[in-house]
Amino acid sequence: MACTSLLACTLTLTLLTLAGCSQPSTLQEVRNEGVLHVITRVAPSIYYEGRDGPTGYDYELVKLFAEELDVELRLRVAEDNTEVLSVLSRDFAHIGLAGLSRQPLFENQYTALPTGIEAQSIVVYNRDVDRPKTLTDLVGQTLHLVPDSNHEYQLEALTGADPEIFWQVHPGLDAAGILARVETGELSYAVVSSNELDLNHVFFPQVKQGFVLGDAKELAWLFPANQDDSLVSAAKAFLEKAHSDGTIAQLSERFYGHLDHLNYVGARTFMHHVENRLPSYKSLFRDYASLFDMDWRLLAAIGYQESHWRPNATSPTGVRGLMMLTRNTANYIGINNRLDAEESIQGGAKYFRMVHEKIPERIAEPDRTWFALASYNVGYGHLEDARRLTEGAGKNPDRWLDVKEFLPLLAQKEWYKKTRYGYARGHEPVLYVQNIRRYYDVLARMMKPTEAIAAADSSFVGLEQAPKGEQAEEGADMRAGLSPELGMIPPTL
């Protein structure tokens, strides 16, 4: 419609300008509705249901962002990345958590905002086939991938001149599903993200790492490209603050800090003992963990670290039994026979509970549990010495991430001479906590915190046998990369 006068044109332009100005920004829409809509998928690296509700690195981070905005976090769980990207492309969510890094294909579809975790695409293989060192070694072979991953565009760039490199995408499989098939030899070669390999590798000891496809890149939150930049800018400011105040480092330690995963021999040995030794003591771990209000899988993990579940274990220094109690500790907690498995497990649970209660309540879980484990290993006095050194260096004595840097210094004269309790082999509690966290992680993903104790408990099966009943469900969860409910201590890893 043409303007019939200068005044009419001016009024029309003014109204159009006012209409444009009245359109709220994406950030304002979120605040007006009071809801941040997030689409994600289940993966131990992103989101899963723990005992106390949703958790996972990306989930915990985006929850803090929603709290910063003072809005509700409303989560929708997708089947896979294909659905995550589809929902974002239709602008049906504000943020997507997909475990993806920035890709050329995203340029006009999504805005990618890095979140602090780096990952690489890694070629893995079954240990019974020849190790590939470069893509040239895979000529005539097929690489297997999950759909809509970080891997396909890298393969396209790297193999453009070599049509004899093939790959196959498997809709319906996640990284754990791909790894499970490489483990059995059904698939010989695959590509997975390094962070998902770290979180799952211990379950698949037949899977070996070949080579990386490219440089490490930060994983990112994805935003629909047709949003304005207001929400992205707010998220960027939040993440910069989270980096500077240590939140990112703390979350990274919480979810990835214990993942110097078991080597092939250690993983195979652990799984063998889960199948053949744990059934004899599982009901004892459950009973006494329940009595002392702790997660039985954590108690079992401590027992494995101490003795590999051997009731007659004895150290050269006289520490004895399944939970490797010292004579003084056994006397203190009223244990008469350290070589009796039941007494030893009872004593270990009781002593851990006492140690845990000594750790200041202000220290949040799971750090309070990591401190308790370190104290169980090296002694409360030495732990306090390390915490004082940490505080003296201007770091946080209530964070395991900080204190574990200072524990090893207790073995150095220039440091331990400043402490009350003196020398300690400070590297040991750091490794002790890390190992137990890893054993606990495996047990937590294999079985639930409370299971009915059947008379036929000897039918307990490991990963390499066909599970039955409830354990079949747990085994399926594990192989799918889910993390079942966690117990009382710690609430999450």
C-alpha cells in the first residue's frame, strides 16, 4: 500500500519501528516464560538419571545456567543426536546438549558455544585384529560410527582422495553400543569420541585405541541459528565466569577426574573378580553398608582396592584381611578376627563411617567422600596437613580438586617440615581415591544400590555371561552407556 502523504508515511514508519522494538529478545522470552528449554540425550558424558535425579557434566552446567537466569530448567530427552539437531533446527528448544564440537555443517543452522571439555575422534579396534596406525591401514575396511557425530565430517575431509576408506553409520546405537560390538569382535574398527571412550573403556577391555583423526576440540552447547544472540551472549558470560571461579574445573574433576582408566590386564582382572569373587561377599557388603548408611558398592570398591576381595590378605606391615585393617584400628572398632570376612567388612564399614563423619559437614558431596577415602588411607592428620597447605597456597581446602595437588607434597621435606604430622607418602591417597572411584563407577553402572538378595545369589553373572532377571536389565543399562541409580554415599560421581 502506497503512502498518500508525508505524514502518513512517517506514521507508518514509526508504527513499524515500534512494532519491531516490541519484539522481545530470546533471553527476554526465556525470562518472561520463566523456563529454559533444553534438549539432550542420555550419555554418561552428558546426562543420566542418578539416585538423586538427573546429573552429568553438561546437565549440571546447564542447570547452573538456569539458576543464574532464575528460571526453571525444562529438559527433554531425545533418542539420539539426530533428534537433538532436528528439535533445534525447528527452534523447539533454546539449547541442545549433544556432545558435539563446532562443525562446518553447523554454520547456518546452529551457534556452537564451547563448554570446557575437549574431545578427539579416536579410531578403536578389537585387540584380535591388526592395530591400524593411519587411515591407509584401513583401506578396504569399514569404520563404524554413531549418527550425527563429530567423526563423519572429519572422515570426509581426510578420505576425500581415497575412495577405498569406508564407514557405516549405525542409527539406534550410542558410543557404548558401538564399543560393545567392537568388544565382541562383531565390528573390527570404529570411531568414538575420546571422552566417551574414557567413560566406557573399562567395560570393554578387548577394545584398543588405534589413532586419533584430528586435533582435540571443545565440546559445545548448540543454539538454533535463528535465535538472536542475547541468550548465547548470556551463556557465554556465564561460562566465562564458571571458568574463572573454578566451577568448570570442579565439574570436570567430578565427572572426569578419576578416569585414568584401568589398563587391559587390570580391567580383565577386575571383571573376573566381579564374576568369581564378589558373589561370595556381596550380601555382606550390602548388609553392613546398609547398617552404616553407605552405598554397598562403595564399600565393595574399597574392599577391592584393599585386598582384591581376598579375606586372607596380609601385607608385609601386618595389615590384614579383606578390608586390610591395622591391628590398632581393629581393636579400636571392636573387631577380633581380621581374617574373618564378615568381621572385616563390618569393621571397614564402621571405620569408614567414623572417618566420613569426621570430615567437616560444610564440604559438599561427593568431595566429602573423597576426603573420607583419603583419610581412610593416609590418616586424618595428614589429610588436615594437606588441607592447610592448600589453604596456605590460596586454594580451596574444601575441594578435592585442590587438595589432591598438595597431598603428594607431604613426601617432600621442604613441605612436610611445615606440617604438624610430618612425612607421609602423599601420592598414595591420591591414587587410592582415584582407583576406588573407578571401581565404584564400574559397580554403579553394573548394578543397582539395592537388590533383593536371593537364595541363589551364586547365580550372579559378570559382563561376559548372559544376564538374567533384574541383572539383565542392569547389564543392558550398562552396555547402553547409562548409569543406574547411585547410593547414599556418594550421591554422584
